[in-house]
Amino acid sequence: MKIAIMGAMPEEIAPILEKVGEYKTTKYAGNIYYEAKYNGVDLVIAYSKIGKVFSTLTATTMCEHFGAKKLLFSGVAGAISEKLKVGDLIVATKLAQHDLDITAFGHPFGYVPEGAVYVEADKELIDLSKEVAKEMGKSVQEGIIATGDQFVADEKRKNWIGEKFGADALEMEGASVAVVCDALDVPFFILRAISDAADMDASFSFDEFLETSAVESAEFIMKMVDKLVD
């Protein structure tokens, strides 16, 4: 079995590469992929670059070109729910695209014909994450994550996304990865560490907490891999 581990930025996969130690670097389709053996299982690791287009390309490549059978995403997100604070971890139960808008044709926000507003994450991987959280003594929340090609630093926009999609957190890649994996029948898991509150201070908070939040998320993802290997 080959497992894909994906982030959006170098900071999000750096702790994972450090954990696996040795790896082979492959350049393909304008990106860099890191292949490694870890506890007897094959891993392919990459950061997509920011946004839905790049994350779609990377997730597709990991599944179709590298043959990944499961995909784990590790990264950071902005909080919408007041229950989420900087450093908290959230597991996506389902994901939606908050910037997809063809409401002019009578469709709800986030919907395209022959599609759906939400894509649900793999329940078995979510259950596995609960075991990991318990063993690590961590409190991990579950919730809806909204994705869009916008770094949201506006409280009004944040609140609109929360109300319209019932979203607890927002980011820029998860839902597009979900669409790819759902279409290709690849079980996927999206974990995000909260780096900011997606409000007026988001840009400042993001820079300050990106590295520590990414390490937190990456540590959890590697424990997931350990569980899958067992």
C-alpha cells in the first residue's frame, strides 16, 4: 500500500520529511514529490502550493501517477467556530467550496450540477484519528471545513461562510483534494491545525503560528501512518 501525505506549503511537510529521514526526489508536472519507505510502507509526500488548482493537480498526480491508495492531508487553517483556538486540531468530516457560486442559476452556494455541496471524508480514517488522539492525549475536534481561493482576513466574510456552510474552519485546498479523492475512490483524511482566527489579525497570526501549528498537525499525521502500518 502506498500512502500519500500532502500539504500546501513547504512548512507543512518539512516536519514529515524530517521524520522519514531518507527519501527520493522526483520532479513531475511542475512539482516535487518525495518518495520514502517508512516502517515498511511506501510514502509519497508533497506540498502542492497554495490554492484549489494546485492542490487538485497534486492530489491527482499522487493518486494516478504515484499510485497512492490513501491520502492524508496535513496543514493549517483559520478558525470560524469560537470553540477553536490557535493550536487546536480539527478533523474534517466533510468539506465544501465556499467560493463556488452559480446561485444565479438557482443552485445553492458550493454546488455544481452533477456534484454536491459537501464531500464527506473517509469514516474509517476519522475513527482511526480518534484512537490516535486518545493515545496522544490530545483533544481533536471534528467539523466542516470550507475551502476557497481566498485568504480570509475579514470577519464579515468569515461569519458568512460559517453561516452558509455550517463551517467550523476555512482554508484553501481541502475541498478540492476531497473532490479528487472522491472521484478516484481514494480514502482521504484532512487534518488542520488552527493558525489564526480568519479575522482582521489573520495575516499577523498566520505568520506567527504557521510553523508551530504545522509541526502539531504533522506529528499527528505520522501517528496516523503508524496506525495504518500496524
